[in-house]
Amino acid sequence: GLGIPAEPLFRSILENCRKRANKLCLLRAKKQYISCTEVVDFGTDYRKGYPRPIILRGCNVVEYDRVSKAIFDAERKQKRVEDTIQGLDISEHEKRVLILFYIQGFSIKDISYILSKEKGKRVSTDSLKVQKGVILERVNCG
């Protein structure tokens, strides 16, 4: 398990999560593309006792399944790290910032917008950058 964060290890886990969040966006888009793309293949139907050529239409099920598994595995890893963040001895706001940035892959600008909407007051990107650094220091990742 992830347990208590160790300085460089936890930082690299968070950075990997951020990369994985971006990869997940691409994988989800690829899965959607595969499901909407028709593949045409040819086969032989023997149901009537003799070979009959047939046209097979549908999505590439093998590729769809491969991408679906990659998404499932990545989401499971993200969830493990999110659970670890939830267990940290930091405020709910600080947990939210870490999760939005590292697990969900939002930019500081996007997080500023999200938090500003939630709080009903402006949260500047500069203050978020500083906050993120302070949070990482508090969990020994700085």
C-alpha cells in the first residue's frame, strides 16, 4: 500500500498521478472514438451447411477491450492515491487542491476557477501555487 508518505516517493507518486490523469483523458477519448468507428471485415458463415461469404460490421472489440482495461487499471491506481490523500492530516481544502491537481489533472487556473465558483469569492492562481507548495511541504514532499 501507499501508507505514510515518504518525501521523494510520495512526490513522485503524485507526479505520476498527474501524468496518469492526462493519459486517462486521452484513453477515454480513444474509447469513445473506437465505439463510434465502424470496422468492416469479411468472414464465412457455415450455418446452412456450406460456406457463404458474409460482411461483418462493428467496432474493433479487441482494441475497445484493451483500452477499457487500461482505463480501469489507471482509475484504480488514481483511487488508491486519492484514498491516501484523504487520509492525510491536512484540511479538506488542502485535500481538494491536491486531488484536483494531481488526481484529476486540472491546471492551477482551472482549480482557481472551480474553487472560486464553490466558495463564491475569487481564489487567485498565485495564491493556489503558493498553497500547493505549502501543502506539499506539510506532507513532506517539498
